[in-house]
Amino acid sequence: MSSVFFAVAIVVNQVNIVRQQISLQASDGRQLSARWWPGADAAERSVVFIPALAAPQEYLNFFAAFLAKQGWGVLTFDYRSVGSSRDGATDAQATLDDWANLDMPAAVAELKRLAKPKFLAAITHSIGGQLLGQSPIRHDVHGALFISSQRGIPKLYQGVGRLRIEYAYAVFPLLIGLLGRLPVSAYTLPTECSGRAVAQWVKWGRKGIFTAGSGANVEPRFAEFARPLTTVTISDDELYAPAAAVEALAQVYQRADVRREFIRPQDFAMEHIGHFGFFHRHASRQLWETADAWLRDLEARAGL
């Protein structure tokens, strides 16, 4: 269920791309903020973004608009407790299980209602790739593009990246235990997010196993995704998604048809990409055109 609040236009290469701000309703009744770009070919091909941990959907705006200009229907959304989906009355209880089992299915259901696409792809960023394999939407999407989606197991990181993740795993649970939430700061996360969700993310990294809040191992679910999958490793994203961590996540998708891409900033006349630069408004259009080609390759491999 959704309602359109208002529409705005984003300019991409002098072309106005209309974006509709909508509301999703999860199966438990929770309202979530989302945005819909009705590309000209949305009924043929559409994509849902599965964003990073505690990352409001605004960071996806310009890349989403670019894809819409190429004809894609595009839907972005905020998980509960994040961005415009925050609700102080219930956010403290939100878990990654809720994101995977309630929020993501609500987004896909709404996209299907809006466009009924023949080909439905997921673009995941960071934790998004960890959530996809255990979410019910693994049965709905026909292909997935993973951008810097990784596992958070410390041994997969080196140097400063290893220090940063060890720090997070040691300090974040202490702060959450003391305050009931993770405070926003330069030493934690830059935006609000449920402390329970962050604590579950820490547990996944520490234990090296994807588990539900109940403690049940959910990794067998990943093997049910027997669809085309393209993983993207970014050379200067060593702090957050080094090659070993990206590959470790790909290995959990045992039955997927995996293709691996490795990109460097200099290949696209960029000085830096890192963990979020792929989506920045000033990112190389050649890079985004390459991503469009990856998505169309997924469509061809899906055989729809």
C-alpha cells in the first residue's frame, strides 16, 4: 500500500527526471519512506535498491535518477529506524530481521504494484548484500548487482580497515548497552539507526555466521538464490569492503551465477571512489553507464 506525497524533478544531463515520494506499508503495519522513479521502460525492467547500514536513501538519488533516464523503474527506501522512516516510539526495537523480512518485501511488493516489471533486479550496497540472501525477496528478484557488498569478518580486513572493524565490534556494543542506542558521532555512525540492528550486525561479524535474532543460522537461505549475480569490488574501498570480504559474501551464494567485476577510480577518470563515491552526484557518467550495462547483462542472463 502506498500514497504519493509529492513529486520532484532531478536534473541529469539537462533532462528532468520525475521522482515521486511515496509511503510503503510493511506487513506489520509499519510505514516506511520510499521514492519511485517511473522510468519509461519500468514495465520491462525495474530495480530496487537495498541500501547500506544506517544510510538514508538520499545518497542514492542521483544514481537512481540516472538509471531512470536510461528507462529503468527505480525504487529506493529507508529501513525502519533510518532516515525518513524513523519513528521514535518503535525504533529501539528494530532489528536486521525486520529489515530483511518486513521492510525489503514491502519495497518489492510496492515496486511490483507500480510497474509489474518483467525483469526485477536488486542493487545492493554494503550490508544490503548480506540482507538479500536471507530475505523473502530472494525469490522475487531475477538478478542482483552487489556494489561493495561484503562480509564483516575481521580476518578479511587488513591494516587500518582491520583496526576500524575491531574498534566497532568492541565499542559499539558497550555504547548500545549503556545508552540503549548508538550515539551519532565521528567515532560511531554518522546517522541514526536502531541499536539492536547494529548489535546484530556486530554479532554477524564476530561469529562469522549470519543468524536471525533467535540465534538460528540463516545461511542456508542464501543457497536458494539461483539467479544471476554480479559483484563489484572497488580498489580503494579497502576500509569497508576489501576484495577478500566481497568474495567471502559471494561464496555464501552457492547456487548463484556469479560474475565478478573489479574497478579502479583511474579507469573512470576519478581520483577516488571508496565506499560511497559510486553514488555521488559527481561520479563518472562512464561508471554509471557501466553499471547500466551490468544490469542489462543480468537481464540477459536471467533469460526473461
